[in-house]
Amino acid sequence: MSDQDQDETPAPQQVTYRRRPQMWSFLVVGAIIGLVAGGALGYFGPETASRSLMQDVVLLSAVGAFFGALIAAIIYLVADRASMRRAG
């Protein structure tokens, strides 16, 4: 080996590190918030003659969980795009 090979050390490289938001965390939290909001709306909302209180609560909880997860997915996409802009 020559002296020149020993003296050459690689120069430090700058690497861009991007922290992505966790998709499942967004979806689960959104679904839980929607579930609770839908359940509360079904329980405290106006009474209907065609359905029982429990049917209202279950139906609106399921619909609330779906729309909560949908809104959380949209928020996730916005947060992911923002993290891409900040990183690069």
C-alpha cells in the first residue's frame, strides 16, 4: 500500500432524513374519535319511531368511525406532503 491510499478518507456526506407520520396512528385515532362522536350523536340525538336507541347508536357509531378514518387519512396525506417539503 502506498502512503496516498492510507491518507484518503471519505468526505462526510450530508444525508436528508425525513420522518414520516405514522399512517395507522392517524387512522385509528380518527376512527375512535368518529366512533365516539357518532355514538354520542346517536345517544343524545333526536329519537326516531322506526329504530330503537341501540340501533341508532350502533349505526351512527359505525358511520362516524368510517368518516373519522376518512378525514384522518386526508389529514395524514397533508402531513406527509408537508414532511416531504421540509425534508427536501
